[in-house]
Amino acid sequence: MKSYRKELWFDVTQRRQLINITPEVQSCLAESGVQEGLALINAMHISASVFINDDESGLHHDFEVWLEKLAPEKPHSQYHHNGYEDNADAHLKRTIMGREVVVAVSNGQLDFGPWEQIFYGEFDGMRRKRVLVKIIGD
């Protein structure tokens, strides 16, 4: 069995941003040489998420509106966590959207359903962030 690990780094230019990382993960899979197995993709930051969904701008806007209703950024004073930091909302948003995804690898390809893409969701950006890709299989 093969094991592959790579960190993907992103310069996140906004506080909240969704980045389609599917092409980068597909490149990792090609580098790994794995034909049959599993790919784990997880956020390496407690204020970020990795999830699978459709790459459609209206849906991305809906995520932003929905998450902001559930865990509004402001006022910062509404959160006990906010003292030294102002990112309690980002921690809550990450919990809602999830930490990681696992995708089956079949015939050397990510085994997706229709329209599925992998996204890195950042909820406390404005700096360099990373995602771990771990691929195992034959």
C-alpha cells in the first residue's frame, strides 16, 4: 500500500473566502500514483473547513448568508471567546461546515458524484493558510 502526504498552502485575501481546491487535490492524486484507495483532505486551521458541494456562485452566496445568520461575526462582544481574538464566529462556522472530507479513489480518479467539488472554506483569513492531503491505497 502507498501513502502520500502533501500540504497545500493558500494566501487567503479576505476574512471569509471559499476556494475550489479540486484541481490541486487531483494533482496530488496524480503525484501519489494511487489507483484505488482513499483521499483525506482536511483543514489545518481551527477556523477553516473543507467540504464538498457544487461550484455555483449563488450557492456560495447562500452559504455566506446562512452562516452569518447562524454565527454572526459582529458584535464581537457577544462571544466569550473574543477577548484577545475576534474570531469566535469563525470557530462556530467551521464546526457547522466540517473539518475534512474523504473521497474514494477509483481507477486513479476522485470518485465524485455529479457536480461535486472540494472546497476550502476560510472564516478568519487575511493570511497564509494550509490544507493537508493524505492519500492511501494501491
